[in-house]
Amino acid sequence: MQNNTDHEALPPKTCSIERLITVQSDVDKVIMGEKTATRRNGRYADVGEIMTLQGHSYVVERVYKQSLGELTDAHANQEGYSNVEEYKQSILSYHPGMPWLPHMQVWVHEFRPVQE
């Protein structure tokens, strides 16, 4: 697992932060404090960037690559799920036909609420 906290060392973003979390159930989990990270195929945010969801602001604290095989139940908890299997089934329901390959790399975006 690479742990990049210095956005200078990261490759260019592949999408914008506005597209980081778009599924309403995930937005709800973030607002309720149940989701503190999201994994995507590409890099959607820089460290320090602000994400706004329904008037609530969140700052991206860490961005790094991780393989699906490295996921633990603690990682699934960051995503708002009880365990890896529950998280896996949710992702596969969003992407029918997608294989779940342990070596597949994803970008992890960890965030926290902005204190105002």
C-alpha cells in the first residue's frame, strides 16, 4: 500500500472531487459520520481539497493506492460497511460483471468534516 499525503508526489487527477461521492446512500453515510473514506478507480482529489455534500464540507486528508486484496474489515468500516464481504457485494451491485480481483489497485480518499 502506498500512503501519499504529499499531493506533489501524486499523479494527475483523473476526475474532479465533485464526482468523488455521488450515490445518495453514500452521501447519507458521509453526512451521518458513518463513511470517512471512499475508494475509486481513479484519483478524484488532492490532499487538502474540500468536498461539499449537501452543504456540509469535508477535507481530504490522505490519498493513496491500495489493492483490493489488502482490504480489511477496518477499511470496510471506513466505507460505512460492517465487513469486507458486505462492501464487496455493494460495489459489485453497482458494477455488474466487474471482477473482484485481489491485485486490482484502487485510489483511497480519506476525509473528515471541516471544523467551522
